[in-house]
Amino acid sequence: MAIPREVGKQKKLTNTRLLRLFKEKLSLTQLQKDFLFGTMLGDGCLITSRSEKSALLQVRQSVKQKEYVLWKYSLFKGWVLTQPREDIHNQSYYFRTVSHSDL
């Protein structure tokens, strides 16, 4: 069961059963694991859930680095429910994955 990316454009995903099923099918590839380790040594950010049993990856760069963010997004596209977006308050471009225990 795939959750269409357009969901984020229309409304937030509130059906927890669908979200849980979506997350159950996620698995990190070796390339994603390598990328994750490298990102955490550099400019990456993992945000833990309240339960501290899972985390989400946040990638954020200045607007000047938009292409770099889009490249990183392409590696984790299957883990993200919305397109990367601009934060006008701090002039950055970012995306976040869903929270997952593998992260």
C-alpha cells in the first residue's frame, strides 16, 4: 500500500492505520544507511520521537543549497510524505522523513 505524495499537498495524513502500514514496509537500503551515517557525521539531524523508540531525519540547508537538498531527498523519497520546501523565516530548504525505528 503506497501513500501518494500528493497527500501532503492536500491535507495532513491523519489515518494512523495507513501511516502504520506505510512505515511497516520501509527498510533502509545499504546506500541509505551509508548516506545516513555520513550525514550524521556532517550536517544531518535526527529528531527522536516522544517515546524515544524512533526518529526522523531532517535535512536542512540554506536556499542556496536547494539542489543539494533535492539530491538528498531523492535518496529518501520513499520515506517522505511531502516535497522539500522552503522556510522563509531562516532562508532554508528542508524535508523530513517519517519517524521510524530504523533511524
